[in-house]
Amino acid sequence: MRGVSLNVNVGQTVALVGASGCGKSTTVQLIQRFYDPEQGTVLLDGRDIKSLNVKWLRQQIGEIEGVGSVLGQGAWPSSEINV
């Protein structure tokens, strides 16, 4: 993945939609710190998420994974995140 930038406002719901293998799950896993990026940083309110408590961070994020038709998005696979 290169050049990914995602700005989400408090209380906003974001759906990541795309073809299989395009990075939806990877993006969610990086945000939830299931692993750290090899290059670059993941920031939350301007702070590197490596400085945050992982348990707290994951409690702040709601996630639904599924086929887009379940989420009203047609046939695209998707991940929905609520922060």
C-alpha cells in the first residue's frame, strides 16, 4: 500500500469498499494495530498510534466486515468502520 490517507471525524462512519485484495482489511488491521506498518505511520489526532494503549484503541473502533450487499453497497466486498 502506498499513499493511503484517511481522515475520519469523531462519530463518523466510513465504509472501505473495493475489489478483493485492494487493501481494505489491511487498512483496518493497521488502524487497529494488529500489526505495524513497515514504512510510514498511522496517526490518530496527530499522534502515532504506537504510543496508544492497544486495548483502549481497539475499544474506540467498531467494525463490520461483509459483502457490500449486506451493507447496501451492491456486490462489492467491504469493511465498515465506526470511530
